[in-house]
Amino acid sequence: MNFFRQKSCHETFLLKTYIFSADFASNEIFLRVLILVRLYKKEKGNVMQVGKISCLNTSNIFQQRNTNTREVRFGCPQDTFTKSPIAVKGSNAVSFGITDVNKKENEQFLADTEANIRKVCNRLKLSKAMTGRILRTETVEGEIKVTGIDTPIKCYLVMTGAALDQAENLPELKDDNEDGLAKGGIRFAENVDVNTIKALSLDMMIKNALAGLPLRGGKSGIAYDPTKLTAGQKEDAMRQYTRLFKDYIGTRYVPAPDMGTNADLMSVVRDEFKNIKGYDVPGCVTGKAWGKGGSAGRTEATGFGLVYALERAFELQGKTKDPLKGLRVAIQGSGNVGIHAALLLQEKGAHVVAIGDKYKDENDNDKYGTIYKEDGLDVKAVKDYVSNHPQKTVDGYNNESGVKPIPHEDLFALDNVDVIIPAAAQHQITEDNADKIKAKYIAEGANGPTTRGADVSLNSRTENKPEIYPDILMNQGGVVVSYFEQVQNKNGGEPWSKQIVLDMLQEHMTSRYDKVHKYAKEKNISMREAATEIAVEKIARAIKNNAA
Ligand code: NAD
């Protein structure tokens, strides 16, 4: 096979190669192979990278090695990757389900994420080698086949290398030893690709360090629109995903929910992992359903955590009594993060005046649903409406008087709104819409919702400069309660009550907010720079300590 000949040019890096299984698919030019490559770090001799892929075009296999990321990727020539964005129905073509526009956006997302980290590394005067180690990621790619879907679905798993160094000195990782694991959610979305998952895993590395958790950064993705799948197909996808990444789940990476996934799907991962192992490993995944190994408060954790931090921000501004009362808020995203933030904001006396989201109509066209009510929406009624809507959108909601639909592009440009909360997807606040923002505060619920350009533009305003509370601080509630869940799963005993979990979460978010706020004031830098700097300093220290 070509593969072995190509391997020889990387002989020094690839010390061991195993082929686990190979079977012919119906299309003769495609071989379904599963390859595990062990890439040994020359100087230490320890395992650094494991790559996996299926569906190789044997007539023209290429192997690409990226020295920055320590990634090895196997597959068809680059053209085949880029020129066949949509899988051909009924064939064995590799499925990417991603448009060229999405691809460019995702490249930009990764470039922005890396640039933000690099900028902080420069400010901290870290060496090039250290910066490279911090930015290092390892990638595992593969495909799953879901019942009733003709084309294979691409899946990705990325773990950060820097935090791997943090874990290297830890005792041998076992199924029941979750210390030093990579942690981050599973994104189930059409526009997922390796760049999105890399960017999100780096984001998780920074977030975990800032949160003080003994976890590396990780993220995984299933590149398909879950709203086009039945409940049974989604469950099948999660089972296949678990089988694909079974060598990592529980021992090196602990998944959790992210866009397009939820508590019930996490319980499916646990169940399938049990089928594979023959015994139960409750902590192999977090964000599981309550009563199925999940922690009380995990579902609410990200949205509630954001509100606790926001509350602290206003307290520190002197509003000690009911800090959020009367605040007018617009939220993008009616999913897990957005709706839970909205529920708690309303409970604390704020007016959630607008909520917007995006969905696919029956003809597969992108549609936005965006609703506005001058004196604040009944969030509970909106939540019920969305959960009963087949496309899970606020579109068409008119269950209360005074509510009206507005164009989605007006959501961030509304007058008379104090806070906007992007809680949907990355790169929603861009250089194109940043100048229309009138709100005084932006509290980031989504991961990477503000492009680097928009961040610069907002921060360089001389008038009406909004305070931006960054994602890595504001949305860390999810991973914090996931960690609580890991601890409970490991220790057993009576599960912690929701009150205990939420009290601990509030305490955590308040103290982290204080820390970032103090650092930003002392150094006269933005909250984003402060949060990133605290985290990067910590990671660099861990790497140095481990090298000593
Ligand atoms: P979700 O799938 O439950 O909801 C996503 C929401 O965003 C939906 O309402 C969807 O309609 C909307 N949306 C998606 N793309 C949009 C677009 N381009 N424009 C407008 N609306 C759009 O996802 P979630 O779990 O609520 O996650 C939302 C964001 O928060 C993501 O960026 C995710 O990475 C981040 N996050 C989630 C968690 C968590 O615990 N779930 C933790 C930390 C960060």
C-alpha cells in the first residue's frame, strides 16, 4: 500500500504503525481502513499523538504532517477535501457537509483564537518554543455511519498539547482516574470542521486553566445538522461516535454537551461506553441526565453561571441591592445557555426584551426567529414554546400580548438595551455589525462570539465603549459543574442537591469574576486580556514545572 511507502519519509517520527482493521467498501476506489499511528516524541520517547481515519482513497493517499500542531492527517488529496463539500447521496464519498463560506469562517475562527493566545504570550514575553507548546493540539478524525443516512458523517476530536504536558507527570491515567483529562463538549452541527474544533479546544484549555480545574482543553464534533435527524438517529450517532473515540473517552477525554447535544445524549454516551467496556464508567462523560449519573444543576450551569458573574459585575459597580433588577437584556440563542440565562435574569428582576435564534425550514433554508417585547418576555412561556417547536425556534411565538417579530440583524442593534448576550454560535459580533451595538455591556455566553476585529473596534471606541465580559470567564459554569459531576461520579454516595451545586457555582463565578476584574484594573487591560493572561501564565508555569 502507498501508505507504507509514504510513511518512510517520516520514519524519524513514526516509530510504530499499526493497522487495526481493513475491509473493502462497495465503491472500489475507497478502502475502509482504521489506522492507529503512534507518534513518539523523539527526545522523551513517550506517546504524543494518535491519529485515526477511515475511508482512504488508496489510489492517491497523502499524509500531511503539521509541525506546529503535531497533527498527522491521512486522506485523499487536498482537492478532494475542499472540492466535495457535500457528500454525494448513495455513494461512499467522504462527507463534510460544510460550505466554502463556513470553511473560511472556521479558518478565521481558529486564526483569531490562536492570535488572541499568541498576543498574550508575547505580552508575557514567553519564548517562541513555549508559545508553540501552548498552542499545540492533537487531532483525531474519523467517520461514522448512521442508520438511514447514506453518507458517512465526519467526526473530530481535538485535545490540547500544552495541557497534555500538565498531565504528563500525573500518575498513569486509568478509567477511574480522571485527573489531567481533556475536557470540552461535543458539538453536533452541520458547519463543524477540524478548525472549529481546534479553536474550541484551545478555548477550553484557557477556560479550564482560568477556572482552576485540573483539566486539559478538549472538544469534539459531529459534522451534521442534528435537527435533520430523528431521535433514534441522533442516539445512533452518539453510539457510533462513542465507538469511534472509545480509546480516548474516559481515559484521555471526557465529553459534555455543547451546541446540538444535551443531557439525554450524554447518557447515551455513558451507556454505549458501558456496552463497549463491559462495565460502567459513570464519569466517562459529564452533563448526563439527572438520575442517570448527572449532577443536579448541570443543565442550568452555563446560563446561570453567566448571570452570577454579571450580578457580581454590577455589585462591584455599587449596585449591592438587586444588582440586575430593571436591566434590559437581548439574547441571541434560545438553546441551553441562552434560555437558562434568560430564566435566571427574569427571576432576578431583569427584563429579557428580545431573544433570537436560527433554524432550518422544511426546504432546508436558513431562517431566523427573533422576538421583541418592550417590557420583557415571559421567558418560561418562550422556553415551553421553543421546546415544543419542531425546529426549536422562537419564530412565530405570540403567546403574550405586546410581542412582535423583529429582523435578526436588529437584535444586537436595539436601542434601550443595557446588556446583549450572544449565546448561540461563534463570530456573531463582527466588524460589520459591531458599530451598531448600543448596549453598554456584552456578556459572552457562546464560545468566541466576537471576532478579533470586532473586539478591537469595540475596545477602541472613544464614546459608548461597551464593557465586554469574555466567554472564557462568563460561560465556564458548564465545565465547572461538569467537574462537580466527575467528582460525584468518582466518589459515589448521595448526589449533591441542586441548591448545594448552584451555591458552589455562584461562589466560584463570583470569585473568578473578582480575580479577573482585579487583574484587569491593576494592569489596565481588558477583561478578555486579563482572563487570558491569568490562564496562559498558569499553563506556562505548569509546562515549566513539568519540564524541570
Ligand atoms: P444549543 O444547541 O442548545 O443552542 C444554540 C442556540 O443558538 C439555538 O437557539 C440556535 O437556534 C441558536 N443559533 C445557532 N446558530 C445561530 C446563528 N448563527 N444565529 C443565531 N442563532 C443561532 O447550544 P448551547 O449549548 O446553548 O450553546 C450555545 C453556545 O454556548 C455555543 O457557542 C457553545 O459552545 C457555548 N457553550 C455552551 C455550554 C453548555 O454547557 N451547553 C458551555 C459553554 C459554552
